Amino acid sequence: MDHEIRLKRLRFRAWHRGTREADLMIGGFFDAHHAGWSAAELDWFETLLEEQDVDIMGWAIGSIPCPPQWDGAMMHAMRALNYVPVRK
């Protein structure tokens, strides 16, 4: 698939998740970072989009433990973009 077409499809999928909150979190992450992604990082993101929004959002804000296959540099970047301070 052509790189530009792939990016357009991923952007659409990132911004059309089903809830406004997920659209903003996942779509916003895509918009902020996709320009510098390698093919492997695009593959990671494309596969992540197959997961449930509630899980992705929970992993990104740290409300649920992130499985090892998703917990890496890309998820850390998503967490940094969606930083929510923990109340004590």
C-alpha cells in the first residue's frame, strides 16, 4: 500500500473511534507523532488500533496495567501526551 494512503487510513481510524474522548486521545496522538514514525512504528500503531478503546485509554493514562507487548517507547509517548497526574 502507498505510504500516503496508509497514513490517511490510519488517521481516519485514529479519529473515528466511537467516542469523542477516544478520538481526541488516539487521534491527537497520531497527529502529534506520525510524521516521524518508522514503518515498524506505523505497524505498531495500526495493530494497536485493533484493541478496545477503553483498554488503549486505560493504558495511556495509567489507570490499568499495560500489557508488555504495548508497553514501550510508543506507549510512553502516548502517556506523555495524555499525562494525568495521580492524586494522593
